[in-house]
Amino acid sequence: MKTFEVGKRYGDNAVVFEIIKRTTKTITYAPIHHAGRFNESRKEEKTVKIHDWGEREVFYAGDETVEA
């Protein structure tokens, strides 16, 4: 099963999500706008519930679904 790991970044759109903290049921993430560029900015951290989709974990960040 693919799981979220602390310190890794997930996503391939304009916004990337960095995992800050993890428990068995929740994660705390920070959305990062313009990742890897000179104007990279980190937004407010949020805690959300992790959902199990069979072979991988996912979480919902507003209107986006982020997969491990």
C-alpha cells in the first residue's frame, strides 16, 4: 500500500502539498504554491482525515484529491 510520508511533497499541479505531521488517521499538510521556483510560498498548515482507496491513501484538500 502506498502511504503518505512525513517530509515528502505530493501533487503535480501549481500547488504541491508537503506532509508535516502524520497519525494513523490524519495528516497535517502545508500547501506550497510555485514549488521549486524563486517565488515559492508556503501557506497555512491544515489537518485532514486520511482515506483508504485500496492500494493507496488519499486526502481531500478543498476541491483536490491528493494521492500517495
